[in-house]
Amino acid sequence: MGFRKKNKSPPVLSHEFVIQNHADMVSCVAMVILLGLMFEVTAKYAIMFITVQYNVTYTEYRSEPINFYEYGPKDLATIFFYVLVAIILHALIQEYILDVKFFYICQIAYWLHALPELYFQKVRKEDIPRQLNYICLNVFHIAGAYILK
């Protein structure tokens, strides 16, 4: 049995620490915003981050109202919150669904599935050699990266 190398944690707020823990830090900020929804005093500010602002309802010339949205500075808060959500989702997918090995397997499977697709999509005969070269190059490079770790 070999000795395991101890994983030394990088210094707090160093570049490496932020890279390793950015999803956790962002999820804390998102939770603070969501926690603000629970209290009446802060709910009016927290809702600004989550919902779309500047709703305008038009009732002229119609029996039922039409909802439109204008733009304004409060939209920056909404954009900020959904950027946080995108960072969290990206980190979750990268950490738990697509580890490096599974990513390569998915890529190889995708490009190998593209071979019979040439037949099923009825690609023109003059385009087949170019697409075969493209598919084979992708399979070769991704399989090489997979094999070489």
C-alpha cells in the first residue's frame, strides 16, 4: 500500500482557492439573496434580483390585457442573480455529471454517431469525404486525449 500525498489547502482567498471554491462562494451569495425573500423588510429588495422588472400592461384596443416588459437599471440585479445561477449549474454539471473521463466518452460517442448520420441525413456525395475527414479527425483527437489521460 502506497502512501497518499496529503492535499494541502491553498491559502484563503488566493487565486487557487477561488478557482477551487468559486461555486461554493457564489452559492452562498445566491442563498443570501433567497434568504432575503423570507423576511418582509428585505423581500422587496430580494425580489428585484429574481423576477423580471418593468412590467407594462396594455389594454387599449383589446378585450384582454397584453403584458410587455420595458428595460431599466433594475435588470442588472436580475442579470447578476442569473449569472450566479449559471455559475452554480455549470459547477454542478462539471463536478458531478461530466468528469473528464465521462466527457471524453460522450464526445467519442457523439462523433461516432455522426458516421451513420451521414447516411440517414442523405448528405450529398460530394460533401461526404469532407465530413468524413472532419468526423475522423475529431474521433482521433478525442480518443488520443482519452487514451493519454
